[in-house]
Amino acid sequence: MRVSVCIATYNRAAGLDRLLRSLARQGIPGLEVVVHDDASSDGTAEVLARHEVAVVRSEVNVGPAAGRNRAWRASSGELVLFTDDDCVVSDGWVAAHLAAAAPDRVTVGRVQPDPRQLHLQGPFSRTMVVDSVGAFATCNIGYPRSVLERTGGFDESFRRAAGEDTDLGLRAVGGGSEAVFVPEALVHHDVRPSSWPVALREARKWVDMPLFAAKHPDSRIITHDGLWWRQTHPVAVLAGAGIAGAAVTPYALVAVLPWLRLRTTHARVQARRRHWPWVLPATLAVDLAEVAVLARGSVRHRRLLL
């Protein structure tokens, strides 16, 4: 079975170079690597020129869903593997997917934080862990070409990297495909350093989650009465109202208590208690930013999700 690895990249030249070097170690004869360069303005073109890969370039940014579609449609493999430019694939990654592949089977690989970057973890760091079939994360997944053709690939209505991968996986399984977890197919995902300003800006990526909710109203990802995406969001809105109401009466601050209780117990912030005086207010700001982004997305996609 001929295998193609497809990658969508945008302004991550260093990470892309590291990923392509790990792919070069796979030892699979005839392995095809196709990269979609989404109008990068850094050194991505120079990195791509150093590697034996096929390149599809967009002159304007089209987003990861469209980029992955352009990559797999330009490829020739019967099995199409996806990974991301903030990942490193383990030796034997392609072989593990190939061993588990079948004509109508989606293969989901294991994802762990890069062990060399664990020191970067903090209250606002971000990484990825995949240890079962579920979210169908494109950092480590394989689709038969026939399944991509049947489903039409990624829904390009998703402009950001959020929800488009799960949407494709659910549509594939809903159309009769089998999904299996392949723990031997290991990918290490970058750990983004803990940074409150970055976490605040990154809230913008969730703007298309109401589109996902509209397409998959029964998904386990959409919980909390079908209205709220995260369990922290309704109490964050209550807390925000309480803080605003404190200008009228200090008693309004009582509304902050349910959020504080949740963020110090069941949805505890990943920080030491002595850091809570600054981490908790910053976390509330991120929660409220996510709600605001989802509200904007709800208007755009005509499906309320907060």
C-alpha cells in the first residue's frame, strides 16, 4: 500500500524542519510527503527546499482545513497520514499505521507531550495527549484515500484549527468507517510555553466551535445542556457579572464564588497555590475571552454555543 504523509504548515519553519527530518528516518520505500505552505512569510520556503517533499503553496492564507485538502488531493497514496508542524513522529510511525490499515479503517495514533519540553509546562501552556479514539486529531491520524474521497475531506468552513479534524472523523465513522487506536504509532507534540497573553490571544481559535455543534449536536464534546462548551464557562459568565456589579454593591462579588470553587477543585488551575493570586484572575480572563469568541461564532454560524 502506497503511503502519503500530508502536512499543512504556516510560519513554523523550525518546527517543520524538525518534523521533516523525523519523517526522513521512517525507512519506508517510496514514502511520499506533501506539504501545503499556507502563504508563510518566514523561512518555510527555504526549509522545504532542503527536503525531498512535494510542495503545494497558497498565495493567500486559506486555513488548515483547506490546506490539508489541497495536500491530500495532490498526493497519490492509498493511505493518507496527517501530522502537524508542531510535532515529531517516532521511528516506525508510518510502519505502525501501515500495519493497522484496512480499506475502510481510520487509524488513530498515540500522542504525548515532547519529553524534552516538559519543563515548559505551566498554567497556560498547551500540548496534546491522545490515548484513545475520540477527537480524531490531525497531528496523528490515517485515512484511506477512499474515505477522504467519500467524505469530501475536511470541511473548509472551519477556518481555524479547531473542530475540523473531529468533524471529519465523525463523518467518516458515521458513513460506516471503522476507527481503531494504534498505540505503536507515536507522535510527540510540542509543549507551548506557559504564557497568559498567548493563551488569551489563542482563544480566537474557538470561533468555529458553534459550527461543529450545529453539525454534531449529539457529540460528547458538546455537553453542559448543549449550550455551554466548557463547564467553566457558565460560572465564568456569572463571575464576570458579579465583578461588574461590584461597582454598584460589593455583595455582587458573591457571584465569583462558584467559579472560584470550580477552578480550585474539579477544574483546578495547574499552578501552585502561592501563584493563585495572579493565575486565577488571568484564568478568568481567558475563560471570558473564550465565551466572547464563541458568542461571535454563534452569530456567524447561527448556532448558540458559549
